[in-house]
Amino acid sequence: MNIKPLADRVLIKPAPAEEKTVGGIIIPDTAKEKPLQGEVLAVGKGTKDEEMVLTVGDKVLYGKYSGTEVELDGEKYLIMRQSDVLAII
């Protein structure tokens, strides 16, 4: 992994969206709901005001519109501030 978050940011790999069918109709990718949980892959060092609580490997819940999507080697990741993470699962 070549991405190292800075300050109080974390790199998260979102959990795959659930495959749902409604009465035999397959819902297209564009209509699937974004996952709201994922796994922390990398963490920054924190700031003088905010200590890093998250560690690599934590399963977390985050807000629906949190973070910035980044694509690397065909995989999608999210970079967000630690404060945007709602809970550790």
C-alpha cells in the first residue's frame, strides 16, 4: 500500500455493497446503497490536539457522505478524518 494518511486521517476499505434482488429484479450498481462500514487500512500520526484512537484492522462505521473516494489499482478506498468515524465494531 502506497498511501499513508497524514495528521488525523485514516484510510478505509469500504465493505462490499450487499447484493439484493427484489422479486427477481437485480438492482444495478448505480442504485445500490453505499456501505457504511469498512476496515481501517492505514492511520496518520494524529495531531497535537487529537490523539489517534483508531488502529489498522479496526472495523468501523462511518457517515453516509463521509470521506473522499480514492481509486488505486482498481480498488476504491476512502480517506477521512478520524472524527468522521462514528464507531468501532
